[in-house]
Amino acid sequence: MMKSMIAHDQLRLTDARVLDGGMASELEFLGADISGPLWSAHVLEGAPERVQAVHRAYVEAGADVLLTASYQVSRKGYVEVGLLQEDADKALLRAVDLAESVRHEARKPDVLIAASLGPYGAALHNGSEYHGNYDCTFTELVEFHRERIAVLAQSSADLLAFETIPSLEETRAIARALEPWPQLSAWMSFACPDPHGAALEVAHGESLFDCAAFANTVPQVVAIGVNCTQPRWIAALIAELKRASSKPIVVYPNSGEGWDAANRCWTGVSDPANFGSMASEWFEAGAKIIGGCCRTRPEHIRQVAAARHALSLTR
């Protein structure tokens, strides 16, 4: 079942694709405990069959791109909770293998596997990926990403997915970390949480335009986008990404619910049908890969797949 990662000059993302939905939140919906500092990686270690079940549900819903359950996996994060660096490396590869096993089982070789890589803040277990104010040097930031790239370069993932990037500095660090592997394929997806009404800024405060324009210069980057963002901002963000970059656009917003940190609960309503209607607009606006992030479920992705199918009938 093993195959080599697709080289960036051979991976074509010009056709509309359907990305999967939330991993950690779906595991929680299925009864898994993700309350620890490693989040969904706890399930990856203790109940890998549940990770496979989530992948399977998304493939059945129509996804043809799967993100691995490795967002929270890093040597730094594992060591800080008493595990070994080697445990983190094995977990990265295990996450890819689990997605690969579901692709093989479904007999859908065209499904792409994107190895999920959270930002440096994800390893700190304190939500700092949503502001990007790190107490580390640029060199340390590069090394953090380089360690994981070196492991996943030997995997059967089709590409790397750098997610929830909060700053221009981390964008530059990822680009530097990728330099030893010129043939790898990757996408960069930015967090635009809009805490103060500035929807066209990434979490740290730089403009999305500047971050995307820089990512556009990185040869290994095959798509640029946004994730972990409210759906209502996506149309404007797609327009900004088109202005900054010539590469395919990937968007996977949250369900539309909001997190109440004071009361530690989700607020608002998640409406898969409305999510699908918006996905139709996002495809029409120029997004090529559409899925969901936190709190989106297989039904959301089923609606996105239906939107993609309807689009194909009109073209």
C-alpha cells in the first residue's frame, strides 16, 4: 500500500475537490476523550480504530481529500507530556498509515492524503496558534517544522498540509524548513479568527494578502487557503487569496458555531444544509478544495460533495 509522495510539479489540483471535516471534534462526537494536551493524538495512540472510523465516514460522505490525525503531533509536544521523540515520529507515520488503510479499503486510489501539521502553537497546548505570539527564535521555529517534514517525507502521504498558520514569520519558517526537500508538495492554510473585526488579517495581525503572496513564491506550495475560520468570512477571504496568489485555493471553515471560553461550551447553530449552500458560492468564487474544520461533521461534507456535483453539472 506504500507509495511515494507526489512531487509538487506533478500534483494537479485544478479540478474541484472535497476535503474532509473536523477530526478531533468528530472523535469527540463519537465518544472519544480529547481533553488531554495531545488532543486527537491521544486517540491516535490509544484507539486508532476510531480514527479510521472518522476517515471512513468522510470518504463515504464524498471526501476525496483526507487530513491525517496528526495536527497535534510533534517531538516537542510529546516530550513535554513525558513521551519520547521517537513516539512522535512513529505517530506521524501511523496517522498516514491509518488514512492509507481506509483509502485502500474503499478502493479509491484517487483520494489524496494530506498529512496534517499544526503550527508551533499547537505543540504548546495553550491555544497560541490563535495569536501566534511565541517565545522562540526563528531558528527554533524552522527546526520544529523541519523535524516533522523529515519524517513525513518518507511516508505515503500525497502532500503536507500546514494548517492554522497564524503569522507571516511562521510562513517564512515553514518555507525555510521545506528547502531541503524541493520535490515535496504542500499547502499552507492560515487562521483568520477575526477577534477584532479584521477578517482579512491572520491571527498574529499581518495581512492575509502578504502571507499568501509570500506562500505563492514557495515552489513546494501547491495550494493556499484558510481554515478554522467562521464561514461568513470565507467569500471575502477567497477574493483576497485570488488577489495575492495564482495557486489553487483551499478553504475549510468551522461549522459556524462559536466557542465560549468563559463557560467552556459551544454556542450558535450548526446547519449542514446552509454550509452546503455556502460551499456552492465558494466553489463559484474560485475555491478548488472545500471542506470543514472544527465541529463540521460527515453531513457537512456530504453537502459540500453535493455542491461540487451540482457545479459539475453546470459546466
